[in-house]
Amino acid sequence: MSRPEPTLGARCVAELLGTFLLVFFGCGVVHTAVLTKAQAGLWQVAIVWGVGIMVAIYLFGGISGAHINPAITLALATFGGFPRRFVVPYIVNQLIGAFLAAATLHALYKPQLAAFEAGGVRAVTRGEPGSEVSAMCYGEYFPNPSGSNERLYRLQKTDELAMQVPPRTAFTAEFLGTLILALAVFALTDERNPGGPPKATAPIFIGLTVAILISVIAPLTQACFNPARDFGPRIFAALAGWGRIAIPGPNGIHCFTVYLVAPILGAICGGGVYRWIRPGATPEGEIGPGQQIEATDTSHPEGA
């Protein structure tokens, strides 16, 4: 006797909650690292992001597939057989979940944010140039405003910052990182992949893939790979006082090309690469790699 399939409403709630957890844990550890210096290094931040993804997939993968990322949703709709009529509802709920997580973190860390902005080599006014050093807890910036770059942002050394990570470098980093992530998601959830892990352990390896990618790319762009993770908190930050520093940000239109366009293109290309090297990996009647279903079913695999 087959179990009843979750309704679209249940799937959307799962995507909202899964993305909320991802951003709450991930941006939460950014808050602790930036505002309280609680983390000893980048790997501690990266592994929390990875574990956050793993937990979200284990909790909600059986309901919605736990895409928790518009780029992965679009890649699965393009190459994984995910129903295209579900794409917009999924993405809307991913954005809502990310926004709500950012609002929750702001409520929890409001005093620490104010103290951090008032400290350092020069105090910054929220919403003015230099306040990227606190806005980075929500949206993302290139070059990464943490570490030695914090001083440059506070002193508004824009020329020095621009030389570190040009827009095309940032775009390439986000494109490549998301391509690798999508390739991993497709390969790790494909039951016909002889080199893949047992199905139940796929979320662990997806989370570790994200942690490794963050370790390499975060010093450049903060490592987005997920338009909801960036844009939901960025919208909140704009409403919470950062204004033009959040949207469009110091890099103008490049904030959208780097953190929205590059991850989407990267994920679609990653899915395409997997389908090219393993043709027929998602035959007709299956939604996503490794999910045996009826043609009318709407299940799909775990994402990130």
C-alpha cells in the first residue's frame, strides 16, 4: 500500500521551514562569528552551514524534497523532471523562510549589532557606506567584509576593495560553486550512480560539499550558491535600516548578477553536466535522480 503523497501546501510549508532552518543556522553562525567572535575560523562557520543543510534535508526531504534553494529547484525543473508548475510556489516559500529567519536573528542579536557598529576602527551608521560590516550578517558582499577587510569597509577604502574581487571574479566564483553543488546533488541522489553513497546518507555528503565550497569561496564572495539565502535576508536588511547598502549594495547591479543570476545559471549547468555524463539518469516516470514514482506523482529528491 503506497503512502499518500504530500499536498502542494504541505510541500510549500516544508520548503519554508527548511529554508528557515538553513538561514537561521547559517546566518546565525555568521552573526556569532562577526558580532561576538565566537568562531575560531572559517571552517567552524562552514561546517555549521553544512550541518544546517543536512538537518533541513533530513527533516523535510520526505515531504518536499528539501530543495531549500531556488537554484536547485530550477535545475531540477530543467533536468530532473520536477514539475514546473511547482517552481514558483517553492521559490516564494523559500524566500519567505529566509526572510523570517533573518528577522528572527535580528530580534535576537539587536544589541550586539548596535555595539558592533559603534566599535572598531571607526563607527558606522547603518544604511551608510561602511555599514556593510554589519549588513553582511544578512545579505552578501564581495569582497567579504570580514577579517582584514572590515577595516577597509569602515574606512570606505572603495578602490582597495574593488581591486581584490572584481565583479567578473565574483560571478565566476558563485557560478562555479553552485555548478559543483548542483552536480553533487544530482549525483548523490541518483540511485543508479554506482559510486554514490547509500541513499540515507546523501544529505550528509551534500552538507559537506557545501561546507567545503564555503571554505574555498567565502573569503571572496561570502559563498552564496542560493538566491533565497541571499535575497530574503537582503530584503529584510533593507527594511531594517540598511536601505541602499542592502539593495542594491555597494556593487550596484552586480549584487544581483553575482548572487541571483550566477547561482541559477551555475545550478542549471551543473544539472546539465550530470545529465550529459550520465544520459538517462532520470528516465520518464521519475522526478529527479533516483526517485521511482508513478507518472502522476510529484516527488523529487533532496536538494540543498
